[in-house]
Amino acid sequence: MSIPKTMRAVRIHGVEDYRMEEVPVPEVGPGEVLVRVLASGVCASDVKTYIGARVWGSDEIAPYIQPPVTPGHEFVGEVVALGEGAAEKHGLQIGDWAVSEQIVPCWECRFCRQGDYWMCQRHDIYGFIKDRAEGSWAEYMVFPAGSVNHRIPKDLTIEEAALVEPMACAVHAVQRGEIQLGDTVVIAGMGPIGLGMVQVAKQKGPARVIALDMKPKRLELARRLGADLAIDIREGDAIERVMDLTDGYGCDVYIEATGAAPAVNQGLQMLRRLGTFVEFSVHAQPATVDWSIIGDVKELNIHGSHLGPYSYPLAIEYLRNGVIDGKALVSHVLPLEQYAEAIDIAHQGDESIKVILKP
């Protein structure tokens, strides 16, 4: 296919300052992959990037990113050009569908050298830092030479393929929970990744998976996708209900995927002694808790969960074989020009799960 000289791209210039612009199609260099973007998801972090974050201790609102930059880190694209050595390096050919892991590692820092590439010190994430790794809210994008890429089987739909990144995050978070057979697992936050966590956690053989949220549509979907119990936190005391179900001990594993500060303390109260807390969310505000619960009272295991390292092949397979019902997670598909509406739909969240943009 012929590649045009220019393309449409959403460009971030500041908080709530997003613009559709005509920009040059990026050139492909050695080891790089040029893809035609087929679909791109709207992530909760995209919403937080749009509205900005309040600086701790002040009324200033600051962006999460370094503009100007094209956003978007959940995507699938069709390979249209390969730089010198890129086919061999990434195992890709023209016409393949491909996804790229959301971080582009430097491969030189101590974390990259020891295999912990998702904690790269440089930390280039697609769509967050100008002139580094430009994101997918565009017609074309480049996978840099250092990127970690995966070919996507075409028996997935384009929309399902765009879910690979968030579902890899779900897989990694569940693995961080170290769930054991017979555990009671609570997952707070039934956004698309939380719903993915419910489905993945069931593969670990827990006694029960409990979903928490305050949106009835999402709780109903959680039940349909395998949650043994779905609790609306607005109705009664969720902590008390979990305690009653566990003979007063509390849950074994709590995964926080809401991005809301109160959910952190909720999890600390809900966990049993020696339980495991997994913090996945990106929070717009700091969360304050009683740290004595973590140490002196319960001796909890506190695990962070960042990105989806080593989890993409499993996420792809789970989407292919139906362990993760990708079709159930996609609620809205909009053209790229309607990016502002897509952000608003995702922000409100009342009727949406995953919002997808298509150029």
C-alpha cells in the first residue's frame, strides 16, 4: 500500500487542550516498524492526562505528560514499513497485525539489564513524552527499535486486538496477587482492566472472586464474566459483608483497580492478617492510610503492579480462547475525530466499559 506524506493525529498541548492536526507521517529508521493504526483504546490514564492532576499541597493542575505529544498506548496496527533489520529483530512482516508493549525500554539501565525492563529508568511510555515514543491516536505510528512487539493473530477482531495491552496489565496484576487455591479474592474497580482481572483470577482456582464497584452495569457484567459476588459499595458495608463471608478473617487478596483513594483504606480493612494487597491504579490524588495496619496489626504483603511485562502472549491467548471475553468489554467504537466525546464517555463511565477509537 502507498503511504501518504501526512496524517491526522490528536496532539496534546496541555490540560484539556487536545487538537486534531495534520502532521507528517513518521519516517521509519533502522530497527523500526511503521504501522497503520487500526484501533486504539481510551484508558483511564488518558482521562487523567486530559483533566490533569492536582499538585500535592496546592491548587495547581499539572499534566501527566510532557506536551506536545500524540496520546494513546492501547492499540493494534498493520505493519506497512520495516526499517533495516526490523523484520528479523521483531519477527514481523508487511501486512502483519502487531501490538507494541506500552513501554519502550532503554535496554541500558540496571533494570533493563537485569530483565526488569518494565521498570526502565528512562521510562518512555507511548503517548506521554514529547519527541520520544509518540502514541496511537493517529493514522500511523512508529514502533521504535527498542520496542517490545507482538504479532497478533487475525482470528481476533480489531477491537479485541486493541485490548491486548490492558489485558496484559490485568494478567500481571493477578500474578502479583500470588493467589492460592481456595483463596477469597476481592477486586475493587470494574473498569475494563478490573473486569479482565476477574476473568484471569478465576484461572487461579480461588474459592470466590468478589467484585466491588458503584456502577450497576459494571457489577452485572462482572457477574456475567465470572465474579461469584458483586457488591455495590454504595449499598451497605462492603467490608462487613466480606468479613461475614470469611468467618471474620477477611479476604486473602485485595486488588485495587479503582483509582479512588478511599479504596486503598477499604482494602487494608478488608484484608486478613498476612494477606496480600495489590495496588494497580493510577491515582489523581494521594491516598492517606494508617500504616500501622500494614505492619504492626496485620503484617501485610504490599505489592505494586505496573504495566504488563511478560504477559502479552498469555493475554493474546486468553482473548483467543475465550478465557477473557473481549467482545463483552468493548462498549463504544468511535472515529478518531470524536476523541473528545470518547474521553467524556470514558470519564463518565456510567454506560461505558472500553471505548475504542478508529482512524
